Amino acid sequence: MFKTISFLFLTTTLFLSACAPVSTPQVRQPEAPAHTPTSPEPTAALAETPAAAPVSGRLVIYSGRSEALIQPVLDAFRALYPDVEIALKAGSNSEIANALLEEQGNPQADVFLTTEIFTAQKLSESGVLAPYTSPLVDQLPADLRSPDGTWVALTRRARVIMYNTDLVSPDELPASIFDLTDPKWKGQVAAAGSTNGSLQAQIAVMRQLYGEEVTENWLSGLIANQVTFFGGHTDVRKAVAAGEFKLGLVNHYYYHLQLAESSPVGVIYPDQGEGQKGVITNATAAGLIRGGANPRAAQAFLDFLLSPEGQRLFAEQNYEYPVVPGIPVREGVRPLDEVRLAAFNLAEVVKDFDATFDLIEKVGLP
């Protein structure tokens, strides 16, 4: 993703040889409404949802998040601001980021949503994002917001292993992400591929946690163990549920989405043992487009995303972890304060993210 952005003006793409071409995302009109990570303190005071001052006009949102996961939030925002017309353009992070770079001289979007912070930071460095400090942003830890106000985290997600309960017995469950390279699971593991933002972010964090050599060996081990790499996590969760694979490396909420379909799946929060580094987390993010046509509506939208109502929607509809303290997780979702979390310096990870793409390219990750 970031390497794609970096190489845009050199007319080459890191993953061109690994990925089939994708169609350009289309703008659509939504239906009218019918880091040392730390867990939020449950007793923290909630900020109030900002009063709905009059806002109108056309709000164009470019989203690296899938439409299904963001639509309930768009519907709720439109109910609060009925005079705002929303146009949504959804696609992969790299597609959307490159579109924003190409349009930088004549911006077409007002807001950018992404599945991880790293794309937002790269776009910020390229001058695509405009600074805006929401009145609600002070609730967030410093590593979940840009120092210059160009992006802010929206939700957190944990990198977990889901499994088919009909095919894997409790006594053989893997305990670590490194167990995925064990020959006993050869050909039985599914994961999102090299163009997926969450996997890219995990690799970036692993380079800081474990070092370059260990991370490279892990990636090479996945390839040698015949892990099947899909375009996204939805394909992974469905394939595991169907019994095509025993294990899947996903964000935690994909397990819950599949469980809600009454599928035979379970979940492992890996690396919880003594001496292990803990579960890796990442975050979604949002930023305003510099020169966007409707900055007032864009600011209102970002405020809404950080409001209690917006955060509850992410938690209830998508099973994600809110970034604002005091917002409860959905029933059945394991609270992060019950999990050993990997400790890492997000600022350093973001700064060194291009090296992650060099590593992905070096090992030939599909």
C-alpha cells in the first residue's frame, strides 16, 4: 500500500505482479436511513455527542473500509444531518490512496477513511490531508492521533486466529502466530494477502517487536507451509467456516461476524503465555482532505465518528473496539483489558513503514 503510494510517480506498483487488476471504485449514493496499547478505563467519562448545528451540502467520502462496515455509521450521520447528501467511494486502501494523490491538484473527496493508520500518515506527509482537531480528540491516547491533527484513529482491532471447531480439537489449538508455520498445519491456513492493510500493519509491528530476521523467517515460513492468501478477510472467514481451511489469520471482528452466521468457528488471542509478547493490535483512521469542497460537513462527520453514538455503532454493528474511553464493547467480545497486548512504539512503526514493503517484496508474499 505505502510502497504503491511511494512509487506512484515512478509508474510502478509493488504488488503489480502479485495481484490481479481491480476495477476503479465507483461513487454511489447511500440509501436514506429507514504503541503501548492500553485498554479504555470503563469508568472514564463519556464525551457528549456534539449538537447538530445546521450543516448541508454534498459530502464525498473515500473509504478503504468496506461499504458494509461503514454504511450503518453513514445512515446514522445522515439522520442527524438530513440536509447533507453523502456520496461514498469504496475500494482498497491502495486504490483510494492513489486516487487521492492523483486528484491532489483538484480534490474530489472531503473525507478519507482507512483500515489502518499507516496510509493516513503517508497521505499526511504528501500534503493530501488537512489538519483538524475535533473537540473530542483529547479523549484519545497520543499514539492514536496525529500530532499535526491530520488523522485520528477511530477503532481498534486485534489480530487473532480463528479456527473451525469441527476440524480442530481444543488440545491441538495453536497458541502463537508462529505456530502457523508448523508443518502440522501445512495447507490448512488461510490469511489475507500482501495488499491487505491489516496484514501489512501486522508485519510492520512485528519488525519492531521481533526484529527483521525473525519476521522474515515467519513470512517465509508461511509461504513454505502453503498458506493460502486471499484478497481480504471476508474470504478467509468464510473459507474457514466452510471447512476449506482449519485456521485463519484475521482481525478479531471477522470471527464474530462469522459466528453470528451460526458457523462452527472459535477464536484464539495468540501469544498470551509467559514470556510471549501478546496480541498485536492496529487501528482504523480518518482524515479530512486538504482543499475538499465541504470542510464544514467533513468536520461534522469526523466529530460524529468520535462521538459516543458513532463509537457505539462501530462496537455494536462491527464488533470493533472503540478508541474513546468508556464505550463498552459488544456483548461476547473479549475486552482488551483481559488480554496481554503487544507493546510497541506506533510512531516508530509508522516512520519505518516503507521498510515493511521492502521485506514483503523480498520474501515474495502473494
